[in-house]
Amino acid sequence: GKRLSSCHSRPTKDLHPHQNTSQILAVTAKNTLLLNFGLSIAFPTIVIPALQKSDPDILLTKDQISWFGSLYFVTIPFGCLASGPLTHKFGRRTMMLVLCAPFAAAWLVFYWASTPGMLFIALILHGFINGLMESPVLTYVGEVCEPGVRGPLASTTTLAALIGVSLQLLLANFFDWKNLALLNAVAPVLSFIALFAIPESPHWLAGQDRIKDVERSLMWLRGWVPSSHVKKEVELLQTNNNTATAESPFKVTLYKEPTFYKPFALVSFTFFVGHFGGMSTLQTYAVSIYGSIKSPLPPLQATAIGGFIQFAGSLFCVLVLPFVGRRLLAISCTLLTAALLMVLVAVDEGWAAMLCLLGSVFLINTCSKVIPWVLIGEVFTSDVRSVASGMVTCLGYFLGFVVNYSWLWCLDVFGLRAMFISYATVSLLGTIVYYFMLPETEGRTLEEVQAHFRGELDLTDVNYCRHRRKADQPDGEVNAAYSPDV
């Protein structure tokens, strides 16, 4: 395939002073919903040890505990499958707003729970809501951000979720799980207030032929500018989206194209490497794992530190991704993860084992926890983006369910050392596949990425420029990285 230098030239002009600020605020409001996501995925980590005590509030069998640790991953794919069509029909912002109420209700069910059935109802509700969340949060950030800020702001999706995880693990040191559930119910209310203040995606509005609303949305997103500043962009966006929406996103032939199945396979593999490389089990069963390796710190305290390590890894990804690109980050992190896990197997327990495990958690959250979500917003064409993002995240969560549900059984049969060896093997496999198959999408337009999947360009063999391209765009230029193919 043809090779490209990654340092493209693009016409530049001084940005409106608040242009990036408005986009950052829009994404931050969206990220408050991801904070709820993080709180919910960390909650079983806190509840499971409490229910395993000799005198628990609610008595669960070992099999029920396995289901409690993994049921979330069973229900979330159903939400993911519904997420794409619903987001396509009702809009990104509307979907996010609607999800706040059932999120708060699920936390209240946890607080009032007195039987295993109530626990499972709340967990099922959380899983389904989080699945419904996937398509709107992933497509919104891509459709409101310009190329110069798209990469860093897209990677904050995982960062926001990990802030929720870290906050939950920290608060677990001060509240029992029921009072923590009551406190968590406040978060969706705050999310609703933040989301109410931001505009709907201009791409979705253009597809609905709501041109006045497109103009108002872009005026907000481009730094609260007058309508004259976005007039050209409104016209181009209207033309492009009318062409893109001429075909239904449910047309079967769209999913037979290499521009769908190749990126779908790639993103699916990144989820496989993450989940089967320890991403989910090292979080869900963190307390018992730290106890098994004889952590010198109390297991709950080590788990809380691990939560902040997750956050640090995701933050590190946000900071370095625009400079090193996806390929170098993914290849180096998976290779180092494999090495640390093998060292962990060798040292077995104590300080060295705990540090190796925390190091692995950092690397996994720098790469495997972030890269799939960044790629989802970049590799699919506009005509299938909503539906494809729901489908691939559905598969990702199914993989998460498989590894979480089978963890206790595998632990009994094979032992902890064998599990670490399997995680190291999967990470090494990821290194090899990423080297040969992962395209460098940093700084690329959608058309360049699609040309790679059509076989017209080779983005797996490029030298990424360390100096970021200018984020500046002339007045009225459409976000090229998210313009539909026309």
C-alpha cells in the first residue's frame, strides 16, 4: 500500500479565543455521565468482599457471588445493541439526558436491597443503562470536536470512567456499601444538570434537517460566536449529512464492506487483548488478588491505590497519545505488561509482587483500557458509526463477562500463577498483532483511515511526527476527521 507522512499541512488561521474552551466544556459535561459509569463498575469490587464476610448483610452463595461479579457484563451487551439504533433516532444528547433518571433509581435499589434478587435487579439495571450509554458518548465526542483536539478529548472518555472508579474505591474506606450507594445516587442528578447545558451534536441535527438548530449548536461549540462565523460550516455539514443519510444505517450491504468488517475485527481484537490480558478481573477481584499475593498493604488499601494507578495510566495516555500515536503506545505497553506479569510470576508475593501488579495495572490502563474506545470513534464510517459502535462494544462487554464469570473456576483449577502467565501470553500476542495490523490514526482524517481499510494506503508503517499538527482551522471548515464520505 501507499505510505504517507503523518505531518500533513493544513490551512491555518487563529482560532476564536474560546473555540477550544467550548468543546472542552461540552466533552466534560458528557464525561460526567462516564463518572457514573466508573462508579457502577467499581461497585461490585466493594460489595463482593462485604458479602463474603462471616456475617454479611445479604447472604450469597459462591455461585451467586460469581454472577454478581459478572452479571454486569451479561446485561450491558443488550444495552449496547439497542444503543446504536436509539441514538440514531433520538440524538446523542437526548439519550444521555434520559439515562440519568434510571441511573439514580438503580443506586436507590442498591441502598434498599435486602435480598439477592434486589441486588441483581439493580446490577442488571446498571448494566443495561451503561450499554445504552455507549453509542451516544462515543459518537458525541467525535462529532463536536475538531481534529486538533479530537484525540486528547476522545481519550478522556476512559479517564472520566477511571475517575469514577478511583473515587468509588476511595469512598469505600469511609462508607459501607449501602450508604455509598445512596451517595452515588447524587451523581446522575449532577450529570443531568451538566448535560442540559450543552448542545446536541450538529452532525445528528443536520441529518434531521434541523438547520437552525445546527447553526445554534455550532455557534456554541465554536466558542459562542455569531452565526456569520459558522455559516459556511452549516452549509457544508448540511450537504454532507444529507448525502450520508440517504442510505439507511441498517442496510446489510454496508456491513459487507471492508470499511466495516476490518475495523470491526481490529477493535474486537483490542477488546480481546484487554479482557483476556487481565483488564477486567484485576479490577473486579482486586481485593482478593492483593490478599493472595500477600500484599504488605491491607488488600482494600492496595485496591484503592490500584484505582488511582488506573487513573494515572489513563491520564498518562491522554498526555502522550497526541505525541507518540496509537501504534507506539499500544506495542510498547502490551510488551511491557507481558514482561511485568512474568516477573510477578517469578517473585510470587510481597512488595515486589505488589509493585509488579500495580505496574501492570498502570500499563493496561494506559493502553488496553483506552485504545479500543479511541479507535471506535475513528475507524468507522459515518453511515454505520452509531450501529457499529454499539455492536463492537456489545462484543467487548461479552468478553468481559466470560473472563469475569470464569475467574473463580479458573482460579480453583489452574491457580493464580497460571492466570498471570495466561495474561502475559495474551499481552505478548497483542504486541505482535498490533505491530503488523494496527494503523496509526493519530492526526488522520476519516478519509485517510478509510483508505487504509480499503487497502489504498498503509498506515501500519508510518513515522508519526512528534510535533502535533496545528489544530487551527479557517472559519467555517468542517471537521474533516468526521466528515461523511461523499
